[in-house]
Amino acid sequence: MTNSTIERVIHVGHSPDPDDAFMFYALAHDKIDTGGLKFVHQLQDIETLNRRCLNGELEVSAVSIHAYSYLLDKYALLPSGCSMGDKYGPMVVARQPMTVDQLKGKRIAVPGTLTTAFLTLKLLLGDNFTYDVIPFDQIIAAVAEGKYEAGLIIHEGQLTFQNQGLHLVVDMGVWWQEKTGLPLPLGGNVVRRDLGPDLIARISSLLKQSIRYSIEHRAAALDYALNYARDMDRATADKFVGMYVNEWTVDYGDRGRAAVRKLLEEAYKAGVIAKPVQVEFVA
């Protein structure tokens, strides 16, 4: 349990999604001793969190790996908390069956230009498409209603898009795996550098403890995560959580770290990001 004496408040940003909720369950419900740190959770969509971190607003936050490339001066990448797509990931879906080549020239609904989903779409199609940014949880409906010919979907939409009669055009995680032999690193957790090495180390340890606690107390953590499971029954939510909270999440490992570096190297080579990124993980 959390100590009664509050030493410092730490604002934590994460998405209102079952995988993030599952990951932070122990911290949100005082299941582990935080040693006087009080974690205040702020739930917002990932693109909003990306942009808040550009301004250094949050001490700790989930961010897209794409966004991380713009945050190096303010934030360090924590070794725990990643969302890794191992032969699965963001998807482009459409009302009618089509090929990747047929996506060229289309206007695609996307969940944000700092998302890793958008980065991989740029790697796939270059500048051969136009786009509108709309909230991630409105994309499937917008495509189903014919407002867009295709949409780039993230989060639980990867498991539910067929319920709206949509067709898969490309799974970016599969495409990336075939291209590089590596999993696709979608998101991670970052910590603000100005907290200093001692506090950063404490936060890093507590986040890892929280993830392990949820994995070890899966039923209780899943009960909490179901509060954020849009259009998912328990079995589907359990599957989704398993996709994005696993041993990769406890620690990237060597292969996960290599995947982050490879993704950002490819983004720089393709001109999607302007500068090469020296990826650093908190020790």
C-alpha cells in the first residue's frame, strides 16, 4: 500500500484503453508501496498525450515511439511499458476490398500525425496519400459511413473493425515484420529528465512493479481494464490486453530496443523525421 505521507505528486498520462489501464492498475489502486510518491492519472488519447509532452506538461506519460523522436530534450524512455506489435499492429481498413497500391491517392482518416501508426503509413506509402486527423475512436464509423475510403485504426479497433463490415487492406505490424524481421514498437512510457536520476530510477522501478503485479493478478487487473474496453466483451478485452501487455512490456529486451532504433532509423532515412535519433533508455 502507498505510504500515508506524500512526498511528491507525479502526474501520469496514459490512454483510456484496456491495455494501459491494465498496466497501471497497481499504481491506480495503491497495490504497491510507492514510498511517498502519489501517482495522479490523467487519461487522454495518445495524440493528445504526445502533444502535451512536447510542452513538457507531464512527469510521466505514455507516448508514441514516433513522438518520442521529438521529445529527447525533455524526456527519457523508460525500459518498461512498451506496446509492441509482434506480427500485428495498426491497420488500414476500407469499405471495399483493395490493395496497398490502390491506397495511393486516397484520403485516409488517421488518428494523429505523431502516432507510430502514421509514421509506418508514411514509410509504406510515402507522400502518395492525403489524410484528415480525427479522433481514433471515430475512424471506423467514419469509414463505414463512407466519409473516407480508408482509415488507419489503432487500439481495440484492430479486433472489432469487421463488426462494421470493413475490410483489412494492410496490417502495419505484419508489413514491418516482413520488412525488417522485427516487432513494431508502437508506444512507450517516458519520464521527464528534470526529475533527476534518483527519482527517475524510483519511478522506473515502480512502473515495472505495477506491470508485473497486473500480470500476476490478471483477473483483478482485467476487471479494472474492462472499464475502458469499448465495444469489447471480457474475452476480447483479455485478448487485446495480452497483445500489448506482456514480457515486452516488462522490459523491451535487446530485440525490442533494436526494433525502436530500426524504426527511427528508417523514419530518418525516409525523411519522415528530420534528425537521426540517439535512442536512450533509462538504466
